[in-house]
Amino acid sequence: MENNYDLIIIGGGPAGLTAGLYGSRAKLRTLLIEKMLAGGQIATTDHVENYPGFMTGSGQKLTEIMENQAKKFGTGFIMAEVTDVHLAGNEKIISTSQGQYKAPAVILAMGTSSRKLNVPGEEQFLGRGVSFCATCDGAFFEDLPVMVVGGGDAAVEEAIYLTRFAEKVFLVHRRDALRATKVVQERAFAHEKIKFVWDSVVDEIQGENLLERVVVKNVKNGRVKEIAVNGVFVYIGFLPNTGFLSGQVQLSENGYIIANERMETSLPGVFAAGDCRQKLLRQVVTAAGDGATAAFAAEKYLEELR
Amino acid sequence: MSTKLFEVNKENYQEEVVGSKLPVLVDFWGPRCAPCLALMPEVEKLALEYAGKVKFCKLNATENRRLCIDLKVMALPTFLFYKSGEVVDKLTADEVTKESVCDRLKSFV
Ligand SMILES: Cc1cc2nc3c(=O)[nH]c(=O)nc-3n(C[C@H](O)[C@H](O)[C@H](O)COP(=O)(O)OP(=O)(O)OC[C@H]3O[C@@H](n4cnc5c(N)ncnc54)[C@H](O)[C@@H]3O)c2cc1C
């Protein structure tokens, strides 16, 4: 009995935490399963200023409040990785490293993971210069030159963060203009430590014991050059964490979960919320909105089931 | 129930880690590393479970940067596993979860 719930939420980012808050306030027995860090991706960034009601602060601070809010109303939390699910039928079975859990309704809120460069040297220097988390690893690069790859919000914001430590930050982007929000772009352009390398992609990461240089290719003229850096921070986009669903719910071509306005997926009783869903804008505020809607729709679904 | 991990630093690393008779696990963390902080209570539970078999240490990487670089640790969280003064296993960055630490510990002792 103790592993039976009304609602199980997979993933503890802003989407899952908000779903937990709404689910438990609706008096559903709610369990949230998170493999590592409650708070999700945003908890690894130092500076959030576009979540309304939260002027500015670290993502960790923001999601700590979300987590406490969900706990206050009774959401149960476990740290475990979901490895397999059985979502068809009235009883959904969620298998994790810590055992099986069951519920008639499930919210999928697994978010995304960083896309890798897939170039020679990336694996070899992972943890020795190649990083996907500037707040985790930035301080190692005090007074050293580093590189950030990408041109979106995450890349540019983390490049600005890294200027606190690094001697110089090369921002390598495959186009000749950034995609990041305008205020963020302006800050980056104004920063003397950030040097832009336009129209370029990373070809190879090299070094002996530690990372020493990156081979970069200009995509317009094919010219190749070496840039001496000791760290490479990769922010070239994301991939949805939907692998373990193995096609049980309908996914987009790129693996994102397809859900309607009520966050319903192609299976009854299975809802999706946040960045793992096919949608236009992937942000904390939209993840939270999705989480609220998904929990509300799950509540209505459970009422009808009874 | 949990216990605090044994704090090591550049001064005592040689003696407490490299010179330890027991196998050692070192948890490299930093105050801004959110995944590190999330995992710490779980590692403390494991320390209790493995008491007397594995010595559990933690090292604040931001205060011991040179030592980390010498150990080729430039990402957090990182776990190093030592036997008789030698690094025999390593988990770093994305590889680190509660599960992977548990699994490596099992094969370690
Ligand atoms: C560097 C960076 C900066 C950003 N800055 C901003 C910003 O300033 N403002 C903003 O609004 N947005 C920002 N974003 C985007 C924001 O982080 C995301 O939109 C938001 O975190 C999405 O929330 P989510 O809950 O959908 O997914 P996530 O936050 O990705 O959370 C998903 C959670 O599910 C867990 N999970 C995945 N698979 C499993 C499994 N099998 N079992 C158990 N748990 C699992 C993961 O561990 C993770 O904790 C930024 C993103 C990055 C990377």
C-alpha cells in the first residue's frame, strides 16, 4: 500500500515542483520522484531575473522556495531515477532504482539535458575542462581563459557569470548574431572580458593532462584556428529526457512529449509539463504554468475515474 | 540519522587520504554547486552504512583549487575512490547520481 499514490510526478524541476504544490493542495496523495537535484536545471544557474515576483537571485534560492512550498502541503519526495514505466491502463507503474511506485495519474516533468558537442576530446576532458555547469565548475578557472559554446540565453548568461573568475571568455557561436534576449546580449557586448568568435564551430578539444586548446572552424570560409583555453562550457541546446518512455506516449520528431492545452498526452491519466513538452518557450515561468495545469487536469481526471 | 563527513584539505590530504589504511571516498564539492549540496545528505547516509569499511571525506574545492587541479579534478561534483593511496575509481559531473555512487561503492569494497 505504501507505494500507492493518487499522483506521481517524475522530475523535480520547476514544472514538477509546481505540480506537487497544486496536487497536494488538491489533497491528492502526491509523490515526486527526482533523480538528483530538486530544482532542476534552473537550480544550476546563479542569476534569475525573469520569474515574476522574484526580483533577482540564484535559481537554487528560487527552487528551494518552490520545494518547501510543495512539501508544506504534503508532497512526498524521493531521490531515485525512473528507469522504466508502464503507462497504459488505469494503474500506472513507475519503476525506479529504489523500487516500484503506482498511481492512476502521472505527470511527466523530466525536463531536458544538455546537448553534447560530439567532437574528439569532449569525453576525454569531461571533468577536466569540459563542463556543462558554470556555477559548479567556474571557480576552477580563476584567472584562466575559457570558452563558452552557444548563442542562446543559457550560453550568454553563463559567459557573463564566468567573467567573475576567468581571465577571458571566448564565446563561440555558429552564426553571426546571438539568439539570447536583448538585455542579456547588451550586457555581453559591453563586457570587456568577453570576446566573440562568430560563424564558428568546435572541431576538436586538445590537451595533455588538462585541457589546453580548442580547434575552431569558421563555417563561412572553412578556416581553422586554435584558441588557447583551459575550460570549455557547452550550451548548444538541449535534448528531452524522454528515452525511458520508449514510445508509450506520442512524441515529436525531436523526442518532445506532445500534450494539449490540458497537458494531456496521448494516454489517459498521463500528463506532461515543462521543458520535456513540445512548446514554444522553455522557461521557469512556463514550466510552472504547465505544472499547475497538469496537476489540475490530473485532479479532474481522478474525479471522473472514481 | 546522518553523520558529517571528515573534512580534508590541502594540508591533511596526504595523511588522511593518500596515507589511509582504509579505502577512502573523497566527495569534491563547492558552496555554489547545487547538485553537490543536494547529494551531500545521501552521501552522509552512505557514510553511516559503510562505517568502518570506507573512510568518507569531503573536500571544499573552492578553498583547495591548486590541489584539485593537481588531482585533475576540475568539475563538481567529483568522487575519487582511493585504495592504498592510489585512485582506483572516479565519478565526475553528469555521471554522478545517488545510484552511481552506491553502485561504485559496492564494487569498491
Ligand atoms: C544555464 C541555464 C540558464 C537558464 N536561465 C533561465 C532564466 O534565467 N530564466 C528562465 O525562466 N529559465 C532559464 N533557464 C531555463 C530553465 O532552467 C528551464 O526552462 C526550467 O528549468 C524547466 O523546468 P522543468 O521542470 O521543465 O525541467 P528541469 O528543470 O530540467 O527539471 C527536470 C528534472 O527532472 C529530473 N529527471 C529527469 N529524468 C529523470 C528520471 N528518469 N528520473 C528521475 N528524475 C528525472 C532531472 O534531474 C531534473 O531535475 C535556464 C537554463 C539553463 C540551462
